[in-house]
Amino acid sequence: MIRFCASMFLFFPSRFAVPPVACAPGPDCPVVCLRRTPGPEYTTVADGFRRRRCAGMLECMSVYHCTPACGPLDATVVVPGSKSLTNRALIAAALADGTSVLRNVLFADDTLLMMEALRTLGIAVTADERDCAVELTGCNGHIPESGADLFCGNSGTTMRFLSAMVALGNGRFQLDGIARMRKRPIGALGEALQALGAGIEYPCWCENGFSHQGFPPMVVHACGLRGGHVAFDSPQSSQMVSALLLAAPYASRDVFIEVAGDVPSLPFLKMTTAVMDRFGVGVLEDYAGPGGDRTIRFVVEAPQRYQATTLTIEPDATNASYFLAAAAVAGGRVTVQGLGLDSVQGDINFIYVLEAMGCRVEREMTRISVLSPPEGSSLRGIDIDLNDIPDTVPTLAVLALFADTPTVIRNVANLRLKETDRLAALHCELTKLGAVVEELPDGLVIHPPHRLTPATIDTYDDHRMAMSFALAGLKCPGMVINNAQCCAKTFPDYFERFERMIAAPA
């Protein structure tokens, strides 16, 4: 078994004012799309959240008809900025002293929710979607509003990062999201904030007997954070630790954080401290204790303050994985521009997964290329622990359909707490395509089919399901992806860029 070790570093239900009018798919339109309209600049969506829509922009797509590749690929692609880096940088800039400029910002549901919430808190946020730039005048650690209701959709980073940020203020702050968000845990972060002086409350609600304690909605009764020691034991998401790290510089005393047990997506903690460093805050980090002690320790010394800066966001490494994997499926070469060896994103290490399956990888400082296995070779199934980069599991799961031996994916139980239960969803949809799949408590065993069966794929409002299964369509004519617009959560024009990659001249 490969033990992956990363030592290196909404769609949510929308109510459109204009009733949708579908156009039939065809060679010039692989998507069953909803009406293009000059419309208002803003479209009202769930629970009052307002998302900017440019005039003439494709408002929504319902069904995507996959386009098979006509031959080996030869494409260079650019993917938008990282969602994870964008939302971390937005928090640091909002708390900083001075005006920061963020470039190559991702404009997608998760980041737009964060920007809107920061405005609700009184932070000056000026966004230029055309140039992918955001200017924020920070509050120097003093939250302007003395209370607010914040809608977080189904964005885990928005919910968790803001929960810690508002604890620095004074007043009552309630954070909530869509129905799925209410089933994504936040209790460990709530306990940590209580230990540092915040009051935490979970307003009573119930749905089919589901317990509300430790899940949104969450109310933070804020009066600042006093600092001190907090401990996490096998947190269900590393975002809870990152949330506390991002707020910690504004505590009145040093903050000492210990994290014991397994930590999913561990490299994202290193990403968090890297962003903090770019804004002028140092964190003492210890990832390997003496005598085999696996406890991770952080110390954020007081007093420290974020300083305004100009920061260019890296392309999103998770979203790049679909394009890099396309070369493994269709053959040829695909290059992702702007993402290189110095990336702070753990998911860049998916290239090692591709190498283990037989692909060739060319690494440079500003680009990464993946080439299909050499002529006469095929993709190999692998047995791998992906706890460090679980968001790439859907990519690997679809790739496994084209391997010559089974693939085993282990230690990713936290995928059951994402936008959907991804392990159950992958089991169901891979089976539709002819694979024999065993669903483990913390992973999958995937036996590839002799021949793929075209199918209609359900996406469960999960952007990663939609984007990953487009890979299967490269070699399986007749595939359809339902609810394809859910990729707007992190990559609104994903299918357009995917089509351009396929159409690039060889």
C-alpha cells in the first residue's frame, strides 16, 4: 500500500427570477442550458444571498452531455485561483491593518459567500470579477458590527473560518447554511472557542431526529479571545484547526494548539500558516514530536497583527487534478500553467498518484505537465492512503475505471462529511458505469469494468462529483452529468474550459 505523505509543502438551491428556458443539446451546445439574459446585475438566490452575475453570463446549466476525446490530448490549460487560498487570504486581509489587494482571486459560490459575509460584518470589500481582483480594507482585529446573521451556504471554509473570526468581536453572531451544511460538524471548533472565552450556542432545531448539538446553526456570543491552551482530538476536518489559527493572532495572550490523532487534509494546515506568514504573522509549528509522538503543536505568540499586503492566489491544485488526469484517460499531454513545484497546496501531490499509476510527470517552477503511460503500457491500479489529500479521491476513483487492476483507496472517512457522503455517492455512480465497487467504512475498492457502460451520473449537489465524472466521458460516448451547475461552488466555467482542452489542436 502507498502511504501518501505530503511533506511539502453553491451551488445551493437558487430561485431565479426568470423562469428557465432549455435549449436542446447538440454539437454546438453540449449543455442543456438555461436562458441567457442580460438580466439584472444581481440575481437573488437562497436565503437572501446575492451573487453577482455579469450581463449575458450563462446563468445555469442543468445537464451536461460529455464530449468524448477524438484522440490524444495536447493542451495547456489555466485554472482559476485556489478556493482554499482565497478564503484564507480574505480572512487575513479582513483582519489586517491597512488595505490589501488580492489577485487571481477565485470568484465562485464559496468565495462570494465569504465576501458577502465580510461586508455584512462591516469590512470594506471591493471586488473586480473581470480582473479576478479584490481590495479589502482591514479592521485591524476590531469587527465593526456588534452582531450579524451570516449565511454560509454549503461552504465549510466560510462557516468555520468566520465562526472563529467573529469571536474576536463583541456581540451576537449567528452562522447558518443550507440543509447539508447543518449536517457538517463544527462542534470541536465551538469547544475550542469556548475554551478561549467565547460563548457558543446551537439553536434548537431537529430534522428526522438528527441532533443539532455541534452542528450549524451556531451562535457565537463574542467578547474577544483571551488566549491559552486548546486541544483537538482527531478533528473531523482540518478547517476547524485552520479557523482557530487564523483568528489566534488577535487573542489577548499566546494561543497554544495541540492536535492529537488523525488529521484529515493535514497539508491544509501548512497552507494556513503559509498565508499567515504572507500577512506578517509567524507561527511556531511542530509536526513530529519526540519518541513517535504524533501530536501536532502550534504556538501563535501575542501580540501579533496581520499587515496588509498584495498577494497573488495560486491556481487551484484540486481543480487542476481533473485536467492532469485527463491525459491519463485520453492519452497525450496536458499542462497546467501557473502551478509549479513551489505550490503551498497539498493537492499538488496528486501528481505522485498519477506517477504511481504509470503516468509521466514533468515538473517546472511555473507549470506541471502530465503525459499518459508510455506506448504499450496501461494505467495501473494502486492501493493508497489519501488522508492527506481526500478532495482528490473522486478524481482517482474515476481514473480507476481505466486501470488494468483494482484500486484501493483508504483512510478517507471524512469524505462522508463533505458536500455529500462522497464514498456512498462514488459507490453508486461508479457502479452505473459497470465497475464493481466495495464501499469500506473509510474508503473504496474499485474493480474496473471490461467496458464502460454509458450512464447518467447524479452529482448530489457536489461539485467534485460533477467535475470528476467528466473524465469518464472522454472515453465513454453517451455519458450525461445531471445538475452540472453545482460546479459553480468552486469552478463556475469548468465545463467550458474542459471543452477547450478537448478541442485543443494536437
